[in-house]
Amino acid sequence: MSPFGKSAVQTAVTSNWKNLTPPNHDEIEKLRKLVSRNTGLQSDGSRESFLSASVMRRMAKLNLNNVTDYIARLRESGVGGTELQELSNMLLVHKTSFFRDRPHFELLEKRILPELARKGGPIRIWSAGCSTGQEVYSLALALMRCGISSEQAQILGTDLSTVALQEAQTAIFPNKKLIGLTEEERRFFEPAGAGLHRISRSLRRYVSFRRHNLVDVPYPRMDDEDWSIIFCRNVLIYFSRSTIRAIAKRFHRNLHPGGSLFLGACESLFQLSEGFSLEQGGEAFIYRRNENGNSTQKRAVPAPRPRIEVRPSVTVKTTSHPSLPELTPDPTLDSEIDKAEAFRQAGEMDNANILLLEARERWPSEHTIGIALGRLALDRGALEEARSWLTMILEKDPLEPHALFLAGLTLFQLGLDLDAAEHFRRLLYLEKNFSLGFYYQGLIISRLGREQVAQRAFRNALSVMDRGLAPAHPELAALPLNCDLIKNACRAKMTTDRSAARR
């Protein structure tokens, strides 16, 4: 096909997709579940229109006229896998740049890489979610500046998108992608004609690329070595909370003891605390895998509840667990919630859900059951379900602090930042001594680009912790809270945001 003919076809596809009938709510839900089940990507709430438009573009490309046929294509053996990959490519946002978030690279070059070089041995770096490759080549340049050769150090870049990986492997970038590089850094880009530049061979020696989805196991290794450093910045936002927990555990297993994990500035530390310690260096902060593999974070113990009781009629999975409550008759509301909480902490989410739903039939007007169901859904990553439960509670009692907090977290996970900010504003009006609430408010407001307001929220969080204050609401006061960890995160975020504002 001639270049002109190919362009005409692409133009026809682009113009025709808008004439198709978009997916209805039920079809969107089927599509969302297909994508989530096969890739781990979340397409809840705020991304529904984006998913709909992506599906219609693919339908036009495949000459399909209705969504039912497209869903059938996704489910087809073999073909479905390929088409799911094409759809996933469209759903990912490949926003990246060379040396994005400079403080991370300053910490890398001034402290972490020199430490590894002194220890000797191979250095293995994994850029998980490398997009079009700028991060990988920035890492290669950092290694070279530290005097570490490509024989001693290697970098693997992985991404879900095959389109992004193809661009990364070409190592060719237009002039506009080089904005922000120093003259010294530009020396490693060779003219490739027509306003393009190619990464020099000396840097390309360090790198290789491979497709990998973070929900897939096993995780990649290089020369059968654990990773010295993992970069996974602004990637976890695509996944549910429960998936993030699983990813965090796998990162932990695949890092050397003392290895470094770099996350994006707005990615919550509470999604990744097990077995890691927060460390600050200059204007950046990272997670270090603890040398002994255990978390230094102390889990706060909630206040004791009454003796836990469970009625014999409840049907649960036959799972033996010594910490689960014994069966006794005549349940009370507190005992049912306590047993559900015990199942939740033991990872028995289905059993916890059964108990709470049965409890709701017995006590339909009790807010605590709806809040517990919302929290359980949030833990499972069922964000829309969590949002539904918590919205129902807040419609009856708009000033319920625990529901406001959980609903704000849910909206934050969904990317509905304006709504999340409003929930935290109301919450902090009620609970002025809730440091965790101020911390999340800062993250949300920062993501909205209102840095001065975000700075104030982080300062408020520090002030509350320095004065040893606690919220009046017992459920909020009982939340696990590591003050040192939150303080470090607030200070690092304040420093990073001020530095970004100066630039």
C-alpha cells in the first residue's frame, strides 16, 4: 500500500469512529472487567468516557458496527489476546521525559550508585513501566557519569504497551523531547536527520527492553540476579489497591536487601510500607528494602472490642485459621463487625463480605455496617462498589468522619480529585487533629496543581503530629499511623514541590 493510501485509510478510521453507537453502561462494565482481568488496568468512573472512545476507535479499525461483536472479538481465543493488547495500548498515557523529577537522579548519582560501586558486584536496574524509554536512557547516562561500565551494570526497561516499547527500542527522539537537557547531556544524542536525534551507542550498551505486565508472574530477572534498583514511577496509579499490595510484595521479593525502590511523588506510601523503610536524600525520597526483610513500620493496635461472637448459621469457606473467632450463639452488632474484621485481616475477604451483608439484613439502618462494607470493597480494589456503599452512608449522614475519609480515599484512587478534595475539606473541618487526613489532602491538592494549598496541608499534618494530637472520632484515632514515616513523606513532598516551583 502506498503511503498516500495508508494515510487515507487512517483518516477514514479516525473520522468514522464517532458515527458508531458508544457502549452502554452494561457494556462498559463488561469491557472494564475484561481489561482489568487480563491486564490489571483499572478503568473505573473517571476513565469511562476514555474507555468508550478507545473501544469505538478499535471498532472502526476492525470494521465492526456494534459493541457486542467487539466484546466477542476480545473474548475469542488467540485473537482476543491480541485485541486486548491493542486496546490496552490506547488506554495507557505515556507521559515521560528525560531526567523527569531531577531530585531522584541527583540522589541516585550522589549516593546510591556510588554505594553500589564501592560494594562491587553486578548492578541491575529495572525500569518498570518505562514507556517510550526516556527514563531508561537517563539511567544509563547516570551510570556512565558515575564511572560504572556497561559490563558491570545493566538496565531492563519493561512496559505493557508494545507501541511504547517499539519507540523506546529505536532510541530516536525529536528535538522537542530534548528540552531540559544540559549541554553535557546533549552530547549523547547523535543527529538522525529531519529534526531527530538518536541515543549514542555508548548508552545503548547498557539497556534492553522487554514486554511485561506488573500483574504477571514471574517477575523479570537479569543474569539470575535480584534487582539493585527498581524505578516504578507513576505506574501504580493504573492499578487497584489490592493489586498494588501484590506488586509491592513482588518488588520486595525481587530486590536485594538494601535495594532501592523509586515511586512517583503522588503515589501513596501506605500502599507500600511492608518490608520497606522510607529514606530521604536531598529533595527526594525513596523506599529501601530492609536488610532483614521485615518492615520497620510499627502497626498500631486498635482499641480492644467486646468478645467476638458468631452465630452458627453463617456459612463460610472451610479455612483453618487459629486467630479467627470461635462460634457462639446470639450475635450482637459489634460481634459481627469484629468477626468480619478478623476475616478481613486474615485475607478472607469473601467470608467478611458474607458476614457484613447478613448483618446488614439484621440491622439495615446501622451506618457502621455500610462503612465496613465500603472499607472492605476499597481493600479489594472494587472502587465503584466502595464508592456506592460510602455514598449511601453520606447521603444519610453527610458529616460521618470515617465515611468521609474512606470515600475521599476511594475518589482519590478513581482519579476524581476535585470530589476527593471536597470530601477531605469537609472531613478536616470536623477533625482538625487528623494528620493522615491532612497528608492525603496535600497529595490530592498537589495533583490538582494548587501547590501553595498543598504545602499548607503538609505543614498542618506536621504540626498535628509534632503536638501529639489525635482525632476525636475513635475509628480514625485507631487507624495504623507511623508518624516518622508520614513526617518524612510530608517534608520530602514539600521540598520537591518547592524545587519544582522554582524551576
